[in-house]
Amino acid sequence: MEKITRLDKFRVPVGNQEIELQQIEFAAGGLLFLRLRIREHRRFTIFDIDPVTAGRWAEVMASWSQRQLDAAGGLADGEKPDADQG
């Protein structure tokens, strides 16, 4: 059995996909993973990601995002875009 802890849930402004991030702890071995669930209407895409992969993915996404925001004169450091936190 696994223990699931919800970390965040929001909707993408363009496309309206629902994104949910969860921590998954597997009882066998106590392994921890980050679960990324993307819901598009009735379709689900689910990734279970180890900490090393999650860190690399996060670095690339944060770097890309910052370049786009800087180029657009976007949000201030630490400011979050409006999102449904449902």
C-alpha cells in the first residue's frame, strides 16, 4: 500500500488541464516519489518521478520560466501567477 500526500493542485490557464503534484511513499522499502498527474477532460497522464529526476526537471523548468518572464517583463521574483488552488 502507498501513502499519498497532496502537494499542489491547479489548472493551466491555456488548455485548462488540471495538474496535481503528490508525494508517494511506497510501504515496501519506504521509497519516495513525486507523482505528477495531468488531467485533460477524461484522459489522465501520470508520472512517478524519483528525487534526482524531479530536481533536474525542476531546474530546467525554473530556468526556462525565468527567461520567458524576464523577456516579457513578467512577474516579480517570488510572485505566483493566479491559479485555481482547488
